[in-house]
Amino acid sequence: MTAKIYRSLFVSLAVAGLCFLMFGCSVEAAKLDSPRSEAKAAPNSEAAAKKFASGSTIEIEPNSPADTVRAFYQNLKEGKIRAAIYLTNLRPAVEGLTDAELKEFQVDFEAVASQVPEKLEINGEIITADNATVTVKLPGEDADKLEVQEIRLHREGDIWVIQTVDGEAEKKVKQEGKNYFFALRIETHHDEARRMLDRIAKAQMVYATQNSGSYGQIADLIGMGLLPEDIKTPESTGYVYSLKLSEDKKTYTAMAAPAAYGKTGKLTFTVELNGKSPRLTSRDEGK
């Protein structure tokens, strides 16, 4: 359920930078502790790189935009998150993160990495001055179907950098630095919590039509396939969901609370059945 950006990375490269990780990046930096201008495309294993990109239909030149995209996805697939993000304009967001802090996003990144095909098909590369576009087959809205996606890159010095976010967002990344991903995660979880409570309300409508107007517990809704399994724990959602039925099961209150206030979310959301229409509210409880 994550920005699966996070859900974009998270959660959200699409939603703010992480979801995009699902759809594109650039060449592997050899010196991860050095300035970007010194980074070079340096595959860990030439054999592994060729195997990973064996489905490509174009010849991939070393240090080219296509090579950057290939290296990005290979790093992502191998769980080398820092190396992968260093190839994008999200780099300032991870430069200040410790390994322990980066590990906090492990579940989100793993969700994104799981969408990367075992064999990457890169089928196009267009270079215009300091800009480039690489086309690659990646999961689309239907996760089981690969679609041609465009990945944009910009040359900085002698390397190509994947443009995961636009100019305005890039400024924000540079301003916020290591706090960017933390803020993004909270924002993403807030959006997902709202959507999940809306989904609960719709699931209750379906459940009630099949149960003489009575509403069900979360387990009942999951059992009918109306809600996802990951709602049961905060591991991937960052939120704890609960549902309270009235004694006659004719009304209900559903709640979503941050699993760790200030880290996985700040707002507590509640949806209550008000007459025939569910009403969603939110509040910051400061804890």
C-alpha cells in the first residue's frame, strides 16, 4: 500500500519523488562519498550488468544515459538504495542520511524494487545537448503488464542524472536535505490513510447490502476481499487502523492513527457514519 513512493519509493517518486523510482533513474556512481561531478558510471559487475539488461534492444554505451538508467535499476533491484538515488536529482535527500535512517525506509524501497523486472528492456535513447530521454519497459498501472516509460536525464559535468522530480521540487529537495524523505513519507501516509478510510466506507456499503444492513469488522471486510491484508499491521502503511461497531451493527466509526507520531504520520483520521453518509475528519493530536 505504500508509495507503492513511495507505493512512490515510496512512496510517491511519482507522488513526490519516490514513486518515480519505480519508473526510472541513471548511471551508478562509483564514488558515493564524492561530489556528483566526480561520479562515474562504474557497474559492479560487467557480467551482472549485461545479464540484467539482456532484454534491451539497443546497444548501451558506457556512461551513456541508457547506462545510467540500467545502473539505477540494477542498484535498486540489488537493494543498493543509496547508490541508486545518487544517480538521480534526489541525491541531496540521502547524502545526510545515516545508514540507520535510510534503513527506516527499507520496506518502502523494497516495495518499489519488487516491481523492477528481472531483465530490463531499454529500447530507446535520444540525446539533445545536455538533455536525454531513455525509454524502457516497466510496470504501468497494471503491475502485471509492462509498458514503455520515458525517463528524462540531464547532464551534469561528465555524468547523466535522472530527473525524478521537476525544478521546483528539486529546489525543495536541496532546501530540506535529509528531511525531505521523512516529510514525504508522512505526506504519503496521510494521503493513503484518507484513501483507506474512504475504501473502508465503500466496503461497508457493500458488506451491508449482503448482511441485512449490518456493518462488519475489518476482518470481515478483508475476508470478503474488500480490503487489503496490509491494513492489519502498520509495517507498510505506517498507520494503525481500527473499527468500532454500534451494538446493533447499524453504525460504525473507523479510525487511522499514526503508528509512530512524527515519523509515520501526524494526523489521526476518523470516518463516522452520519445518517446515510460517512463523514471523514482529521486532527493532529500531537502525540
